[in-house]
Amino acid sequence: MKRILSSRKGKVAMLAMAMVVIATVAVAPMATAQEAQKNGKPWILGKLNNTATKTTGLIGKVATAAALQVTNKAGGTALDLRVLTGVAPLTVNSTTKVANLNADLLDDKDSTDFLAKGSVRADGNIADSPAVAVAPGATAIPISKTFTAPSDGFVMVTGSVGSVINAAGIGVLGYQVRVDGVPATSDPLAYALNTDSTSIFFDSGAVTAVVPVTAGSHTVDLQVTEFGNGSAVLGRSVTANFVPAGSGNTIPVSTESDATSSQAADKVAEVQKKASE
């Protein structure tokens, strides 16, 4: 009887020890098993807390269509990507252009940081014949150009002119660029070409001004005035470069002393003196 009881007690003890071992083995990997269940569970639609701690991959072999397509027919977006601040929400491995992709920023710059198509333009005109004779005291417009400013902005006007003496004596040809009939400077002798019939047969020069303009049509031109005995304009050009932003002068710019008949006479006398030296 004692042997039977002793044998039963031994079996019970052995069974208890086995259960402890099994329980220990089962409890030890429980956390790992729970983590594996998160990564191995199906993706439940309509549920926001699908959880994964490893990358979920989809390898498709679809030759003529997308491997994954998300469609929302209720009016909301089809895709919403959310990440921590400073982390890119999307990465790609291709530089191929994506058709119909409408992005708000480009290299962290807003669209207003870029010049739109047609916002910058250049217009010009150049000629060297026929010659334009300018008599003493006369004014002429040997060349002009009309352009359309796409918006308010600034136009850089450049005019160049070459002249020869057209009579015996001295030629003093003042020249100016104008925008819509308004000269850049109020002094017609601020820029001048000096020629004479004995030694200085030809002279040339150029002038540039940046002027604010409004959107719409404008005309730029080159105006010349003869203060001497007569000149003839040969080569001449005028260009207009428009930009939407910048700075410039409201014209006409007042010079230190505007030209008068006495100043013109002094200019002629100065040229005559140089010619006789």
C-alpha cells in the first residue's frame, strides 16, 4: 500500500514539474508572439489602427497597369500620407515625369517665386538706312518700337545712334530715349554726338534707362535734336527689356541744368575749339 502511494506521489510531482516547464516555455515567447501577430494580421478595411512594426511589401507582376490602385468615390482623397515633422512622406526611385501631378511647392518654393511664361520679354528695332538728315534746331525720331507689357513692371530701354556731319561747320546732335513720348532726361543735351567737317566726320553713342511701366501697350523710341550746323543719323537702334520686378526712375529725370540756346551755343563753341586744335 505504501509503495502504491509513493508511486502515485512521484507521478503527480513529475506531472506538476512538466506543467511548470510547459507554462514557462509558453510564457517566455508570449511578447514575441503578440508582436508577430501584429505584423501577420490581415489588413482590415475601415479600421484606422492596423498596426505594423515592419515594412509591408507588395510585389506585383502587372505589365500594363498599376500594381496598386486606390479609388475613393465619395469625394475624399484617395491617399493620405502622414509622417513626423521633417520626414519626407514619399520616396521614389525614378526621375520620370509624373503626368497630371499638381504640386504646391517646387524645391520648397511657391509658384509666386517663379516667373510665369511671358512675364519677361525683349523687343527691339535696328536700322542703318536710309540716313536721317537733322537740320539745325530740328528734332527727329529715327527709330521706335512698340511692345506690350504683360503686367506692371519695369522696362530697360537702350538707344544707340551714329551720326555724321551733314553740313559745313560743326554738328552737335543731342539724343535721348523716350517711353510713350516722355524723354528719360529733361535735358536734350545730356547725351550728344559731336562732329565737324574737317576732322571728326563720325561719332556714335548709346544711352540706357530703366523706367516703371503699367501693363499694356507702350512705345519706346530714340529722339535726336540738332544744336549745331546739321547732322545725319546713320546706324540707330532701340531695345526694350521688360521684367515684372525691379527699380527705376520716374521720367523725365531732371538734370542739373536743362539745355538752353546759350548752352547749345557753348557746346558748339567747345567742339569748334577742339576741332581747331
